[in-house]
Amino acid sequence: MNALVRKLRPVKIDQLIYVVTAADNHPSPAVRFDKDTAKIRLVQDSKDKVSYRLFLDGNQVHRSNVFYATHFLKTIGKYGFPVIGDCHTDDSCRGMGIYPYMLVHIYKELLQSHKEVYILVSPENTPSIRGIEKAGFRKTHRVRTTRIGPLYVGKKVERF
């Protein structure tokens, strides 16, 4: 199937949107790894995306991406704010507090130059939601829509 046809295929989207600001409470989530030996590396993937990677004992165990041009935020009247997404913690390291630890590290850095930082998550992804909330993010919206190419149609926006 050619790339243009794939991009124009309708895709149903159901996402929770969380936000954190400088004025919010910024917790220090409990961790079960040695923070002193952990290494965080920032990788510039493209002009609009960077990834934060956590290494323990030389092995990459977590990756969180930050996107700077996320059109999906326009569904709630926002644009130009960093969005954390597409995060992954290695199966062998889950339950160690890595995800909330990394989220706090990332947003504290981003809040030095931005008023708000957002994160998107599927409502069914309860482990990620727990980590997001432990990190101090507040749920602001749920958006159900269909994306066709760059357009979002049939938007249903629920505000919390």
C-alpha cells in the first residue's frame, strides 16, 4: 500500500491528556534502583523530537520521547508545548519506579523553558497512568476523535 493512502486511512484515537506546570506539586517518586549509578542520556532524534534514555549498568532500560510539534494538542486548543510520549521501560525493570522518576526528571528540565508539559496515554494503559499520576501530572482531557491525514474529525472532548 503506498504511503499516501496509508496516511489518509482513518484512525480512531482515544487519548487521555495530562499536564504539569511549574506551579504544580512535583513529587519525588520512590525508586528501587541506584540513582547515583544511573545514567541519563539525551538524544536529538530530529528537530521536533528528542529522547531521554536511562541506562543501568550500561544497559538502556528506559526511553521517553519528547515531541515539540504535536498537532493532537490542537484538539484542546493548545499547540507548541512539549509532549512526552512513546515511552518504554524494559520488562525486567518494571516496578522499580523508573517511569515516574524519568517523567519528573524530564518535565523539571522542560519547565525551565516552557509553561506547561503534556503527556498522552491510552485510557486502557493503567500501568502508565499510575506512573504518570505518581510523577505529579494532572488529567485535563479525554479526546475521542478520528484522524484522517492531518485532520481530526468527529472530536469528542471531555474536560476534567
